[in-house]
Amino acid sequence: MNLDDMIMISVDDHVVEPPHLFDGRMPAKFADQAPKVITTPQGDDVWTYNGAVIPNIGLNAVAGRPREEYGIEPTAFTEMRRGCYDIHERVKDMSAGGVLAAMCFPSFPSFSGRLFLADDDRELSAAVVRAYNDWHIDEWCGTYPERHIPMIIPMLWDPVASAAEVRRAAAKGCHSLTFTENPASLGLPSFHSAHWDPLWQAIVETETVLNIHLGSSGKLAVTAPDAPMDVMITLQPMNICMAAADLVWSRVFKEFPTIKVALSEGGTGWIPYFLDRLDRTYDMHHAWTGQNFDGRMPSEVFRDHILTCFISDPVGLQHLDEIGVDNVCWEQDYPHSDSSWPTAPEELHGQAVEYGVSDANLDKITHENAMRWYHFDPFAIRPKEQCTVGALRAEVAGHDVAEHAYSTGRRERSTISLGDLAASATA
Amino acid sequence: MNLDDMIMISVDDHVVEPPHLFDGRMPAKFADQAPKVITTPQGDDVWTYNGAVIPNIGLNAVAGRPREEYGIEPTAFTEMRRGCYDIHERVKDMSAGGVLAAMCFPSFPSFSGRLFLADDDRELSAAVVRAYNDWHIDEWCGTYPERHIPMIIPMLWDPVASAAEVRRAAAKGCHSLTFTENPASLGLPSFHSAHWDPLWQAIVETETVLNIHLGSSGKLAVTAPDAPMDVMITLQPMNICMAAADLVWSRVFKEFPTIKVALSEGGTGWIPYFLDRLDRTYDMHHAWTGQNFDGRMPSEVFRDHILTCFISDPVGLQHLDEIGVDNVCWEQDYPHSDSSWPTAPEELHGQAVEYGVSDANLDKITHENAMRWYHFDPFAIRPKEQCTVGALRAEVAGHDVAEHAYSTGRRERSTISLGDLAASATA
């Protein structure tokens, strides 16, 4: 396949929420209590809500910067590309990067919406979550409906309310829910509890995918307080194998045989070994641990339920059959520093050629799997021939992808420790 | 290569210490304070030391049992095969399993000897460690010197004293030290501190390998208190990637360019992806994190310093070049429940055939790498042709490897939770 003929859908990008998000979306009695953006005397833009201040509004939103200027900055809208928070600019950046469509995880509410877990007033927090989800579906995704896969955030404090929100969203055409990779880390009942069953039931009924993004429990792998941050960056995707193991051996897949869970930003190259390890664990230990999958092996259970994705993964591309080629998607991670935007198509195409990925498999990875999982059909709106890397880039010829004037406002800052980064990344 | 012609050296087995270990090995003034074995009214054999009682003497020593009887049992010597603690019986079990030689990690002191970290009296604890190491080198390994690679435990509270012990052991022909995979988890300075430099200096000077066994920091991956124990078993080897990342990005390899670290029981199939992830982390982030390996990539740093091993690892065998075939060994894990004893040679040989491992590479993995790393030369004592799987098994024809009369004393026990298992496995 030619590079220009690929059709790219990313299942893991990020939106930096614009200040106007809640305007006109909250019930009148709560209008004054909606989260809002303020600018600190130091020049940082921060969200405030319920007495809390959420720093690092950009969460590593560095797209467009030279790598020397990567960091947990920026902390102000003026330090970011407008594509981080402006849907019209975002779509131009996507086109310049050859990307047809994306699914965006939240920033200030955390990947799993756990910011709202601490509220005292559940009626207020439910109103905030519904307003957030309406904005995400109607404005962020609805403005260019062929360019974004909608995804809602849950009401983590209440599986029944979350189930109702899943059904409400599904009626609006949304089949994707972000969740946490380990509720137990948030002080909630674990995946081994029946607590979540009402939510799982709604997910199954509405064919909604449960997306668990790395770090969404607020726990990233920190080996030591004085470890360089490279350690945490290296380990991020590998540690989602903990969530995969937790789920495979849990009651969730046994009780809900059609549920689908996506390991967001989890990578794929570790999976072939992980599947061997699952099956060996079953072989050696099930006689005394009592595990039973009705004759299936745990690697089959994994492939029946778990969706995976990668930014760049040469090892995974060599093992597509073991991982399950219908379970693999591509992701871009715009605007974070692990992203290859705007040259991600070149990176993937080069690896596909190197490892002999067939055109049929490449189509599955780049867009077909994502369209099927998330009930997303951009071709119903935009003719397929206008959805390719080449067609999209031609539309925005001249768009400046190297623009980083947005970073000129960057302030001097002291050295950032791994502890600071972990706290920020999971705030 | 024929199965019978393989020569098998395991770099990770386990000794269950016999009750007489400290007899005659302690200074007179401490003779009464040595750790000792007592039998509880419930029939458990336990080590007692410094007011502490260390349960689960067998630490999962289930060799010979049917899989239905695996567990964190046995808790008494009468519940184990004699080969767990009796060197003469051990050697027969090794021969029956086709294994020429093994390196054994401790049981009751923990894999890293951290039991002695809590002592008030450092003179006493130093005497205990020296007595332990003398017993291990002189009796456990010295009785059949061609059958065991000696390995000492450190004095974790003191890098200088540990350095002296490394030099004392090296003078006795021992070039292997067990350590923890994360000293920070034990409340000690991390791998990023200069605190350990005197120990690293001694290791480098004596060409001693630093072995970090999974779980040796006392931290195993527990996702939730109610998770089934299959979760923890699955994740054990993968989580040693945290230690590998910690070390690769640390000052240790920069300051000590010839130091070698073995990831004991860490497996190998996750490594190709891990190396990609290391290099991508460097590519994307070093400009702002400031990492610098003098022009090398972190994957090269990994291969220059890190030794790996596997029990059974089809994915690893397909990626020997990336991992580095001079850095891979085989391990047996006798007498624990992940071991394939006594049919490990059959398992490895079958996989080597399936994945086309050359005879030269198989020799490296089965014995040549281990001999080089640990300065261990069994052929100087035992003619090489008598060291093969076939020759060893012929010597002990009739030895009963299915004997599990030792488990008939097994008592009924209540269901074991993952929390119990984790506590026990890391006691």
C-alpha cells in the first residue's frame, strides 16, 4: 500500500478542554458551581472546581515544539498549539498529520474522570459529568462528526448512574466509555467485585467499549523518588499488563461474555509473552487455584475481550497473529510527547513495509478495527477516497506543523523530579 | 542436537535451608543467637531468629507433588522431597532431571537476605550472614563442587561490609551475589544513589554477578486484595522490567562500565518490546530529560550489562538476536511450582526444535553463558561427556521423581488469599 492511500484512525488522542466547556450546559441551580478556568498571578491557566485547583492544564501538550522544549509544561493556553483545545484547529492538525479521525481522552478531569469522585454533592457531580459528556459528544465530536469518535466519562461513585449515562450516550450514538485500569487503586471495589455489574450490563447491552488508559488509576510505576523520569516513561505501557492480568482472571469476562475492554496507550509488543505467561500459569497452577474458563485457555479469553493499540511497535507487528489482528489498532497520542505527529503515517508505513504487514492487516490496524469496535462510520459522511493520508494532507497544504510560537511564552522552571511528573501526569 | 546431548545448568533454583545450617559456624559468643528451626504445636517447622518467626519454610517447595497439591505449603520438612534441603538427595533429583548444575537462592533469609536487615546488633547479623555464606559455599556447593554455582547473600545494611564479604567470597571462588531488585522498596538508598558504590566497586573488581530475583524487594504485583492469586503468578516475571528500567537509566552502569546484573526468574519474551521502548524513550525524550550514554542507545546499555534467564519462553527464543544470545540463560526453579522438573530438558529441547535454535545458541543458553558469567567450570572436575542429560539420567536410573509420599502429611488448610500468598512469598 502506498503511504498516501492509508486511512488513519487514532484510538488514543487527548483533548485539552477549552474554558467555555460548561457554558450553557449546566442546570441553572449549579451554573455557578461548574468547573472554571482561572489564570494565576504566575500566568498559569488552571481549572478550579469544588475548592480544588488542577494545575498543568496541558498535561504534556507539547505538539509542535522542538523536543528540547518537551516537559510537563505547558501550563497556559498560550503555550500550546491551538489544536490542543480548538476543534477547528485540531481538525487542521489532524489533516496535516494525515489522520482522518481520533478518539480523545479527557485532560483536567483525569483520564477516568476521577476528579469528580471526591465531590460531596453527587447531584452536582452528576450534572458536571453530564455536561462534560454533552460537550464532548455534541461539540468536540459533533462539529466534524466524521473526524472524532465520541467517548464519555463515567460517574465513578455509582455504577447504576454510570450505566444510565452509558445508555444516554449510546442513544446519542456514543459507544465508548473511559474508565480506570484499576478501581481498587482509587479506593473503589475491584474488578473482582460484583459492584460494577450494573455498569457492565449497560456496556454489553449498548455495545460500548470500556477504555482503560494507562495511568487512569492515578498509579504510575515509580521505582524510587530519585529515579530519573525516563524510568517512568519507559514503563508506562508495560504496566498496563497488570490491568490485563487482573481482568483476564477476574469474573468480568466470565459473567459478561461479550464485553470488550481496550488497553489505551498500552502498546502490543509485550503481549505475545504475556499470553504465553497466562497459559503457562493456567497449565501449572489451575489445579490448585481453581481457575476455570470452561475449557478455554486464558490467551483465548484475552483475545476474545481485549482490544489493544500502539503508537509505534515493531515487535507487535511481527506477532500480529498471536495478538490477534482483529484486536489491534493504531493510536497517535496527540498532543503528548510520545506522539509522532505529524509524521506518524510515515513511521507506521515504514514499519509495515519492513515487517511485511499485508494490506488487509494494515487496513484493520489503521481504521477497520476502530470503526467496528466503536460503531463509527466516517465514510457515511465523507467519501472514502477523501479520507486518505494523501487527500487529507492536500486539503491543508500550507498548514504550519512546525509552528511553535505557542511555546515562546514558556517560563524558566526548576528541574522536575519524577515525583513531580507522576503527580502531574495523574493529577 | 539430541535431547540426551544437552548440558543443562540452571541459574535459578532454590535451597530450603536444613536445620543444622549454623551448627559450628557461628562465633562462640553468638552461638546461642543463631537462627534455629523449631516445630510449632501445629506441626509446622519454622525458623526463629531475633524474636521473629519465619513461617512457610518451604516457600512453595512442591517438587514431586501432583499439581492439585501445589500451594504455599509445605510448612514442614516432612512435607517436602528431601532434595529440597538435603544436598545428596538434591544432586540425585538434579541428575534425574538431566541437570548438571544449579545456582540456588536462599529461602528463609528471603531472596536478598533482607531478614537480617532489621537486626539491632550489626555484629551479630554480620556473623549470621558470614555463617550462612560459609555453609552455602562450603557445604551446599562444596560437597559436589561440579554441581552447584555458589552465591552469597549481602549485608544489606552496609555497602562497605557487603563489599568485604564479596571479596572474601571471591577468594573462595564465589562470583555471585544475590541482592534486591529495588533497594528503595526496602527503605534503603535507591540505585540512583552513590550509597552503594563501595559494593559495586567490589563486584566489578572480583567479576561478581549481581543477581536480582523477582520479589526480592518484598514487593510483588498485587492489583487488589481480592484478586485471585493467578494474577500475581502471571505478573511475576514481567514486573522485573521495572528493575531493568531503573538500572538502565541509573548511574550504576555509567559509573561501573563492566558491572553485570542478572534478572533472576525474569523471563525473556518481554525484552524485545522493552528494548524498543527504551530506545523510543531515549529518542523522544532525552533532549529534555538530559539522559546521555555517550552516544550509545539504552538498548545497547541493557545488552552490555544485563543477563537474563527463562524457565520456558517460546517468544524469547524467537528473538535471541535482539535480546543478545550471550545474555540468555536457562533456569529450572526447582523445587517451586513454576518448575518443569524433572522434564525441563524435554520442554526446552522441543521449543528449540520448533523455533530453529542453532546448536551453538542452545549450548550458550543451556550452559556456556552461565559458566562464563559465574566463573564456573564443572568440566575441570567431571568429564564433559558425563555432564549431559543422558549421562546424568543414566547414573540415577530408578530414582523416583514421582515420589510424593512427602506430601501425605499435608494438613487441611483454609482457602489462601492473594494477600496471604504475597506475604508468604516475600516473607
